[in-house]
Amino acid sequence: MTAAVRLKNLGIELSSPQTPIGNFSNFGTTGNLIFISGQGPVDAHGQLQKGKVGSNVDVETAYEHARLVAINLLSVLQFSIGSLDRVKRVVKIVGFVNAVSDFERHPEVINGCSDLLVEILGERGVHARSSIGVGSLPNNITVEIEAIIEIYEGEGVHD
């Protein structure tokens, strides 16, 4: 089953990537690797999901926010390579959780992203990962996740 079919079956539509909030690009490439800049949890209405996990955001909600980030990562990826079927594998993701200082469940939050990547890409979505707690994130978002993706050789990427 293709990634597009899996997305459709889950009722997920990929949109155009969000404009970066600084002087950087959503992605960079070298060889067959795509480095996707940190993405935040932006919902289908363009709203940032904000808050501090362990204070005003619970683990289950933060997990859903990490799923939103996975959708945004896939949007950037599809924009850059044209088709998610060109993905050879997700090499690594790094997830940052805006959490209170004694919060310990960072991996459970970032599982939201990891789980969706595997749902959409199958075995190609299994990756190495780091889950890191931080005291704050830009615009007070709950999670930020960056990714390294290996693609099959082909037509190149969209600049």
C-alpha cells in the first residue's frame, strides 16, 4: 500500500509547509539525505498548539501534538521530493518537549510522531530517535521535532 493510500485511509491531508519563522529553510539536502528543520504542532486550521507538558498540557494531548508534527514533517518531505514513495527510510528524528523540570515521560510524547511515521511509511518509518525535555520552545509550542530522511535516487528535490 502506498503512503498516499495510507494517508487517505487515516483521513490525513498534507498541506503546503508552514513558512519558517526565521532566516532558514524548512529542509536542506546533501546526497540522498534530507534534513528537515524543526517543525511544530500546527493543526488543520493553522493554529499552533501551545503549552507546557506536565503543567497545562497532559501527556495524551502532547502525544497528539507530536502526531501533528509528524504530519507537518511529511508535508515538508512531500513538498521537497514530490512523493512519499521516494522515501527509503526515516533515519532519525529528534524531538524536543516543552515540559516542566520534573517531567520524565518525553519518549511517550514523541511516540506520537514515531507511531504516525510507521503507520504511513511502514518499516521505512522506523528510525533512531532522541527525546529531549526543554524549558521552552519558540512561540511556547508543546513539541518541536526535526528529521533526517534518506530517499531513493531519482528526480532530485524541489527547492
